Amino acid sequence: MADTPTIVPYLSYKDGKAAIAFLENAFGFKTVLSQFEEDGTLLHAEMAYGKGVILMGTADLARGTPGIYVVVEDVTAHHARAMAAGATLVYGPERTSWGTERYRVTDPEGQEWTFGTYQPSTAPPDWA
């Protein structure tokens, strides 16, 4: 489908609300989905530009680096393949509170990769 990319960059910001505003105003991104904590901290956002989408959240000490998210069908099998090839585990595999599965690794040069079953979209979800 044209509105469900399978390779998506993700970014972490110290101030998620300000980052969303900047990306909208400066670059013309459209917010597809945003979820915030009660205190206003950004949990997760998806922003689209044309047929592309980015994921973003609030930076923390453990997970504050940018990376690539790739949609896969079988997280368990994919994780086993990555580990056998020498990837370094960051976390997972795990089931998320929204019902998807994921894991995160780094490659031999330290680039961060997340693989999971969640499919970001350039169109707002029906429940948004």
C-alpha cells in the first residue's frame, strides 16, 4: 500500500512539542498521530511528508539516538537472524502495550535499527 512505508527513520527530541511545531512550520510536515504523557511529554508521533513518514519521541538517556525502523512480519525469526549475524541487542524482542512486537539492535558500526510489526502510515488512523 502507498500509505504504509516499511522503512522509516525515527528521531528523538528533548522537546517533542517544539520539534513537531518546527517540522510543520519549517518543512511542511503534517502530524499524522501524536501521543503525549499527562505532563505534556511526547510519547510517540508520526509525521508525514508526501509519501514518506518519520517516527519521533522524546529523547532519554537510554534511547536518545536516531535510527531506522523496519516493518517485519516475524519478529522472533528476524531477531534470531540478526543475533546470528552479530547484531548487538539494545532491547527486546518484546510485545508493546499497543499489541505489536519489536526489538532494537545496533549494527557493527553502532547504527541503531528497530524491527517490528507496527506499520506507520502517512494517513491518520481511524481511531485518532
